[in-house]
Amino acid sequence: MDIKEDDESPVVRPTELQLHDSVYARTGTLWTAVAHIITGVIGAGVLSLAWATAELGWIGGPAAIIAFAGVTLLSAFLLSDCYLFPDADNGPIRLNSYSQAVKVYLGKKNQIVCGVFVYIGLIGVGIAYTIVTATCIRAILRSNCYHRKGHNATCSYGDKNNYFMLLFGVIQIFLSQTPNFHNMLWLSVVAAIMSFVYASIGLGLAFGQILENRQIEGSVRGSPAENRGAKVWLVFQALGNIAFSYPYSIILLEIQDTLRSPPAEKQTMKKASTAAVFITTFFYLCCGCFGYAAFGDSTPGNLLTGFGFYDPFWLVDLANACIVLHLLGAYQVYSQPIFAAMENWLTEKYPQNKFITKFYGLKLPLLRGGTVVRLNPMRMCLRTTYVVIITGVAMVFPYFNEVLGVLGALGFWPLAVYFPVEMCILQKKIIVWTRPWLLLRGFSFVCLLVSLLALVGSVYGLVGAKLR
């Protein structure tokens, strides 16, 4: 195993503004955009929708899912108009990232605020994925145990949960050192396949449970709680869980930047958003409603790990294995922007520090051709520390629905509503106190109230779960 000094790594500069008529490959179509959106939206959040529907009831649950779909679609329409600057139709400048658009339209201070919410969301997703992965590994062991010993056996494995999180963290430490891991094409393909497989298995198992029960469970009021106050908190938390499952605003402009024209990119993007949100909403309604119809008041927080299903055990195992495979790669997709931001800042601040800028070539003789891996001391220490911190927080707060509720509430209003509305008002030069201005401001205010209620309910649930 040989270690050799390599050239200093080039400093990665922020993406410059691109002229609208600049020439580089944009070959995306309506259906590639739809595929990208669905891949970005459908994830582990879908597993909590049955529980959210159970808390809201047969009217409130589907209504909330449809309402969040409407907000997501309106946000996508507003944001797609901001792709070209300063004019939505003939603007000479392309804005190919959410952060860049906020900076250009609203200024540097708003970009910093936006960045705070984006990074909080990215960090939170890492915590949530650590929790879900450990829960899924535990569910596989429990499923096999129930199959061997019967459904009444004591198959908890609760004391192993932290070990599973540590195992996931160790794997992520190694994956985080893999160059361009998050940009590998196969990662997106695997993520898309895995997410559809486990979500479809959950949907199919719920439908089978309904047929077995020969009746539809649930009620208009939803699952009962200890008292009215507790029910109110659970309703707010359920709204946060639904909010976590929908918005894709931070990746919309990047997807739009891949589209070819003519037709105009914003037209294609609006059609793609409409199709993707319609497909996703139908899928979410099926998962949420079928799950609630199957289990009623006993609907688990996580459809595939709460053990509403015991058989066929191999199918439950397959679904949970798909979740684990999906989240192994998805964790890196959400972590890499944080790594890049920290590493770029350190590189620019200390350009002469060899610990930060120097790369070393590590030759691995066991691999074919003696593959050389480029390692950087700063990158190794920083990324390892980040994964350790995320794993530690997940171990302290291993509560699936509560964590998703907090994340959904924190990111929903600022990223999916506030910034798109503000950019739209500035771009279209909407006059204050006119009807369009009042409608947009009213829309933003209502979404703010929903986000605050969801945040308070989810934090209350998180604290309550920790104290129990």
C-alpha cells in the first residue's frame, strides 16, 4: 500500500451566472423532468402517511394530502417562472440553483437565511435516515423472529437499535470518502427503483390486509387520544409529516436547467410538475388511505416497521432491505452539499495550509490494476466528524414521526412558500395592495400558520417521546 503526494486540489468556485443563449448540453424532456421530480419526492416520508391519515381521519387526512399537493404545485409554478432573470420569458440570465435565484432576486442576506434553512433540512434528513435505517434493520430481525417463533413471541431487539445506527454511521464514513459518489448515475436509478419497490410493497400489503379484514377500518375523527389536548398535538404533528413528504423546491431549478428548448423551459417544467404532483398525490393517497383502512386506530407510525404486517415475512424483509439500500445512497446525496460548503470555505480561507489543500494518492494493491484513491486529511477528518455528530443526534432522538414532523414544519414555509412568493412578486413587479399581491401574501400567511402549528406539535411530541 503506497501513499504518494498528489497535486493540490483545485478550489471549487460557486457557479457563475449563465447567459440564456449559452451553449451546452441540455437534453432533458418532459418525462425526464417528471422522473427526476418523482425520484426526489418519493422517499422514506411515504411510510408515515398512513399514520398521518389515521390522526387526521377520513376527511382531514386525504384533504391535507391534497392541500399540500396544491401548495407544492403552486410553489413549483412560481419558482419555474424565476428561472430566467430578469424577465420570465426573455431574460438573458439562467438561474440554475435555488440559492442562486434567492441571491439574485432577494439579495445576499436572504440567501444566507435561505442557506440556513436548506442546511438545517439537509442535516435533519441525515438524522432521519439514520433513524429509519436502524429501524428497518431491526424490523428485518423481528420479522424473521416472528416467523420462527410465532406472532406472540417476544422479539423486541430494542436494545440493538443504537448498534444498528452505529453500523450505518460506520458505513457512511467510508461512503463519504468516495469521490463523486452522489453524482453516480446508478445511484439515482437504484434510489428510484428501491423507493417504488418498498412503497408499492407497503401499499400491496395494506390492500391485502383490507381484504383479509373484509372491512374498512377508521373513522371521520381519526384515531382517539388520551384527551383533546393530546389529539390536537398529534394532528399538528401529522401535518408536519405530510409537509415533509412533498416539497421539491430546492431541486426544481436544477431540474429545469437540464431541459432543452424550445418549447420554453418554464412551460415544460410546469407540465412536468403537474404530472409529477398528480402521480405522487395519487400514490400518497393510496398509501395513506389503504394503510389507515387496513389498521384503523392501530395504524403504526412507520407502515413497514410497526408490525401491522407479519406475513409473508420475506416480503416484509424485502421492503425493509430496499429502504436500507435506498437510504445508504440517499444519505450521501443530502450530505455532499454540506461537505462541499464546508470544504470550499476552509480552502478559500486557508489556501496555503497543506492539511486542507494537499491530496495524497493511496494505492490499493488488492484491487485490479492497483487502483489509486485520492485522500485529503481535512476531508477525512471533517466528513468523519459530521457523520459521527449526525449518528449521535439520531441515537439521542430515535423518534421517526416526531423528527419527520419537525423537519417538514421547518422547511415547508420558508423554502416552498415564502421565497418563491417573494421572488415572484419582485419579478412580476406586482404592486402593493393589489389583488394579486393580497392573494400571494394571504397564501404565504396561511402556510406560515400551518407550519408554525406543525412545528409546535412536532416539537411537543419530540420532547414528550424523550421524557417517556
